[in-house]
Amino acid sequence: MSYTLKYRKQENNFIKKLIIKIGRILSKDFPYYKIRRWGLLLCGYKVGEKVYIGLDLIVTGFISDNSCKLVIEDRVAIGPRVTLLLASDANWSKLMEAREIIAGTIVLKKDCWIGAGVIILPNVTIGERAIVGAGAVVTKDVAADTIVAGVPARVLSHK
């Protein structure tokens, strides 16, 4: 590969990473929720129509890897200080030799409501019209029309 081609490839990768970083900043702290939604779109995530995203949204994932996906369908409401863990690892720790990297997809189905301070782990789907109570830690899928709360999240009500 020629030097020029290699340089262009690195430059494109840098620009892509920069756009994702800007998207993450916008989706976390911008004072207008429609711009927070646009920030997630810049990151390459799928975001439906009429989605409300509260302040201080944290989405963890690998910038240079496509294994982490976030799908937010129409009319989803996400409260403030929610954390969506698309990926988690021990970075440069010796634990990386003994532990697998956890990465995956989070799907928030139509009309679900995610309360303030909720943490959702990788490979979780929140069903249509489901409600996740404030402060819950969601470790597994939540069925449609279900209310969950607690650490770890447990079913409180199912229609």
C-alpha cells in the first residue's frame, strides 16, 4: 500500500472517530433533546421518531468496532442520567488476559420508558410499552407491557 493511500485511510478513520466523539458529546449534555437525538445518529446508532433523551446519557461502546449497536425505536422516553452499556472491558488491566470483553446490542422497542438513573447491560432488549423504574440495573430482556425495577431489575407488573 502506498504511503498516500495509507495516510488517507488513517485520516478517514480519524475523521470518523472525531464525528463519533462529537456525537457522544452532543447526545450527553446538549440542552435540547432533539440535538441529543441527532448526536446518537452521528454515532451511527438507529434512533426512531419522537424519541426523548434526558440529560447526561452515557453510552459506552468501542469507537473503532461495529460489534456494539444501539437501536431506539419510535416514541421511546429515556430519563436523565441513564447508562447504556454496549461494551465493557478492563482496558489495559491484567484482567484482560483472563476475562472476555463484553459487547453487544441494546434494543429499546417502541413506546418504552426508561426511568432516571437506569443502567442497561449489553445484549438486552426492552419490550414495547415496558417501563423500567428509576435506578434499576437491567441485566436481561424485559417483556412487552412489563414494569421492572430494582437491582437487578425484577418484574413488578405484567399486563
